[in-house]
Amino acid sequence: MGFIVGIICALFLCEAMAMGAHGGAPLETEALPIESIFKLPAPTPVWPIASGIHYVIFIFTSPCFDIYVSKYMLIPAIDLSHEDGSFASGIIDLGGLQVSQISTFNKVWATHEGGPDNQGVTMFEPTAIPEGFYMLGSYSQPNNKALFGWVFVAKDVSSNTTNPTLKQPIDYTLVWNTESLIINQEGHAYVWLPTTPNGYKVVGHVVTTTPDKPSLDKIRCVREDLTDQCEQYSLIWSNNGFSVYDARPSNRRTQAPGVSVGTFVAQTIETTSSLSIACLKNTNANSTSSMPNLQQIDAILKSYSPILFLHPDEKFYPSSVNWFFSNGALLYTKGQESKPVTIEPNGTNLPQGGENDGAYWIDLPTDENKDRVSKGDLNSAKSYIHVKPMFGSTFTDIAMWVFYPYNGPSRAKVKFIKTIKLGKIGEHVGDWEHVTLRVSNFNAQLWEVYFSQHNKGIWVEASQLEFQNGNKPVVYSSLHGHASYPHVGLNLLGDDGNGIGIRDDTDNGGMVMDMGEFELVSAEYLGSEVIEPPWLNYFREWGPKLDFDEFKNVEKILHGKLKRKFENIVRGLPSEVLGEEGPTGPKCKNNWVGDEV
């Protein structure tokens, strides 16, 4: 009898699994991260508005069954009809096309496998769309993190009745569906690409749960002159040749007009060019009207300026630039090395402009102050702020630079040998590091933070950050190298999974720098309102060129494959990690006029 009951139970289990695999009722699973909604730890403050009107951003969350809502309502304290396109006013005019950022979604379809951490993906469509605005495409996000995203919706405000900025599609093409997939999914998904009228482009897809084509009124196509070329970015999910990627403008320089829509691109063929969708373009002659003014920049930094944790074993602290100059830093000239000159406060006697031609360089004082100056001065340290438009002025990037007078020695890890000291390798004078805050110009929401890590770095969404003191992100500075990381731990530079690399250790037991102590050094779109300090336009190196030959000593303890792998890693490291030369200043970096690398 027990044997028969066991067979019946097994049959029922197989049937249940089959239903889940082919789109029936899904199997019972633990709650996924995406079933919660991320919001900042503290209430968002009142943002000063250019017109003198203030907007309060209230954040409402309502996790309903199959509906996730994360709505940011902008309620002006004076004029409810205020929609002038200024910073944090809720709407931006791209040139006859108004766009609004929507973070309110209805779930359309989900699968619980594949993608990051094998937790699947969910596809949404925007809801609570303002009157007169239309959907431009669906939103998709991996299930391994809390719901935190946005898409743009658009409204035609042009006077062109013949060729309005928005038109309905004339048909749809089915890109992909899940009918034949044996995966744990909630129903079936059908991903559609709108067919555009002549002279128009599509900037997103429509997702449905039936094979019937969506209504032509579901979405809008955008007039071609208001679109720009885009490229695939990070992979969201893939299955058997079908891939879903984030999309972003191909040209992401600060003056570029390309605008991210927040939609995804669905592909059945792997390609990085000729995507089926486009991005938007800001053609407004006054495109920077949506950027923050000086008061708003100050308010943003008071809310979101990070807390920087130095490693407990750190010996080389940050300082202000003026402290460094005032304590004996020297300027050297090629051919006159025996006659260095003391640098004046704020760098007023530094050569301006030009290029990094090796004609000049900065070094530590040569007297008894050398060791003291190399260790920095945390009490004087401040962040140096560069504010720039991104994605056609729909976002503001605030790069926060920190100066360290000296970069300490590097250490390596090779398999079971946890720490190998590398002598003077990694040491150099003058170390510039930065993090970048990415803030929405629609509602002043902090969306991402960029952590610079030597010559590279990573963007981290706000939902994945640590916070302290309200909405201030936590940044961890690596021991001696001062690279920025979002969490505590060991990071191996050059490691390909073999446990061999240069150590970047972070911890939270050391000294702390409040990056809210800042100096605004550049915001080109504000013109003469921000005066750049002379040292910012010094384009040569902030340290002398050095030549270390200490790898031979390290390699003596390594043999065979370990030695060869270590040598390959070293060859691939940037010169600033090896300490061969001093770095150039912030304005010489590629990210000064473009997106982060």
C-alpha cells in the first residue's frame, strides 16, 4: 500500500513540475529579491527649484499581488502646474517631445531561472502614465535584486501636425516567445517589435502573455530626428540564443544628445551594432535647462555625498591640494632638475594647459617634511567636484575627486601564499581617485554610483549600495592603492579565477573621510558661475617617473606555471598600479568629457 501511495505522489509531483515548466501554475519558490521594492533609507529632502518653487518628493511603495509600485510623486509647494523642465520638475522637453521618468510598473511575465544567480528575470510595463503621455517600451530586470528601475514615457508638444514627434506603429513583429521553453515560468511571454511608419523609429519592445498582437495604441514610435544610435550594455537574461540587454546611447560624451530610454533590447542574434531599437535625442536648443544650479548642487551633495572608509592599516591619507602645496610640494622642470620651485597655494605658478609632454612634474619636498607630507593630512581633506550633463542632460553626473599625496606599496596573492610584499612596486607621488554620483534630472533620485579602480571601475545601482547617515553611500578605499569599492573584502587585480593577482584590500575599521566636505571646481554648463582653480588646468604629471625592478625578487620564490601566470598579470596592469609614473590630474582623464570607463 505504501509503495502505491508513493507512486501516486510521484506522479502528482511530475505533473506539477510539468505545469511549471510549460507555463502552468509555477512551483512554490522562496520570495525573490525583485518582489521587494528598493527605496533610499531616509526621506528625500526638499529640492530648491530655479524658479523659487520647491518640490517635495514623496516616495510611496505598494507591493500588491503581481503589481509592484514604486512611484515618485513631485508635489510643488506653490504651483501645481509647474512643468518648466528645470531640474527636479518631473518633465524634460527634448525639443517638441516631453518625457517623464516612470518607476511604477505592472508585472507582465517572469521566469525563475537563468540570468544572474540563476534567479530569472521579470518583464514589466509602466503604469500610472500621466495624461497625454504614451509608453515607449517595456522594462526588464534580473530577479536577483530588489525592483529599482525606470522607463521614459513621452508626450508630443510640437506644433507639427503633419509629422508629429510621436506616431502609432503600423504593425508588430514577433521577436520571440516562450511557448516551447521548458523553464519555470509564470505563463508565456511574447516579445514584440513595433513596425514603424516611414520617418520614425522604435525605442522599445512590447511584452504580452498571449500570441495576439498588441493594440496599435499600446506604444508610440518616435520621429527619426529625435532618435540616436544606441548599443547593448549589460546582459539582463538569455536562453537558447535569445538575449535581453540594457540599451544606452553609443555616444556618451557630456555634450552628446543621446538619451537612454530605460527600455531593453531583445535579440535572437548576437550583435553589438545595428540594434533593432534606437535611443532618444535631446534636440532642445536649451538642453542644459534641466541641469542643477549651484543651490541644487549643494543640496544634492548634502544628501548623497559618500562616507569614505580608509583601511585600518592605511598609512597614506588624503589631503587637500592646498595643504600639499603649502607644505613644500615642488615643481620640477626638465633640464633644470636641480632647481625645483615651491608650488604656490592653489597652484597659481603651475604651467597651464598644454599636454603631458614630460616637461614638468610635481614631487614631494626634499627636506625633513618629505615623510610627513607623503602621509597626507586627513583633517584638510576634501572632495573636488566636477558636475557634468549625461544622456542628453536627463541625468547629472557628479564626479567627486580625492587627492592623496602618496600611493603606498602593492602586495600580491599567489594561490596559497596570501600576501607577498612587492617592495616599492606600486609607490608613486600624487594619487587621484574618484567616485561619481549619477542623479536623475527628473526627480533628483540617486540611481548609481561609479567606483574608480585604478584605470577602470564599476557602476553600482543604489539598490546594491551600503548607506550611512541617511542617504549617504559608503565607499571603501583599498589599502595603499586607494581604489574605491562598494563593500569590504579582498579584490584581486588581474585575477582570472586562479587566485593570483595584486591585492586591493578594503575594511571599515580605519579612519573616515566625509566627502561632503567639498569644493566645486568645475561645472562647464554654468559658465562663469564656477571658477576653476589653476591646479585643475595643470596637465602634466603629479609625480616623478620611477623605475622599479623588484619583480625579480618576487619571482625568485615562484616557479613554473605560477611564475608565468604572475608575469602575465603584471604585464597587463596599468602603469599607475606598478608605480612607474605619477598620474595626471582629473581634467586629463577620459571621463572628464564623457561617461565613466
